[in-house]
Amino acid sequence: MITKLLEKEGHFIGSVMCDDWEELVDIIAAPLVLEGAVELQFAEAAKEAAKKFGGYVVLTDDIAFFHARPEAGVHEFALTLALLKNPVYLFEKRIKVAFMLAAVDNAGHLGLLKELSEFMNDDECLEILRKGEDMDAIINKFREVEEKHEVS
């Protein structure tokens, strides 16, 4: 499911330039708001969750997972990925890559996080994400990991 969600137009954002993590959240939520997958308040809820849970949003070095609960205005499963030109920081944790997850229910929310964990357990996948140079290489690696773990 992750690869399919990222292949939607505008869901993979390269060379992002922003001043801080809150601006980053606005940038990665914008495609989801524009297509109607989430309401505008979803970005604000994701910011509040990041403030509440702090550095836990940055699950592994340089890679953040922003999300909010389904009742924060989610209409459909959606995911964006941003590769930053220059890192931003959240509670002293550096962010170079950021995902925005939206799920319509708690089971789907946990399912998306589980799928993403498969990618985060693959060292080559992490390295490709951190380099952030080639979007095709990232998508191809995601497909490879999905096939390996039979994630759909």
C-alpha cells in the first residue's frame, strides 16, 4: 500500500526547503488537503501530536513520521514523503526525510505504521532515503521491500 500511496501525483516531494519542522508539516500535508484526503485541521493536529510526543516523531536518525488521529479530519488513507534540501530540527532531533500519514481508522493507522516499519528495518532503504537524491531509486527500493515482506 505504501508504494501505491506515494506514487500519487504530488505525494513524493523532493528538495523541500523550509525554516522549521512546523513549516515542513504544512508542506507535506498540503497535497493531502488539496485532494480532499484530509481536512486542514489535520496538519494542526499533527503538529500538536509532535509537540506532545516530542522526539518520538523522529523514529530513526533523520527520518520523521508525522501523523494525527483519524478523527482529526481524515477522509481516506494517504501518505506523503518529503526529502529536505537542508535539515530541520524537532527537539534537537535532525529531520532530513519526513512522512505524513493519514488513516481513516485506528487499525489502518497501525497497519500503515507497521508497513513503514518494514522499510525502516531495511538498512539499504534507510540509506537511500537519507541520501534523498533519486526518487525513482527510493520508489524501486520500496517496491523491493514490499515484495520481500509481502507488504501490499
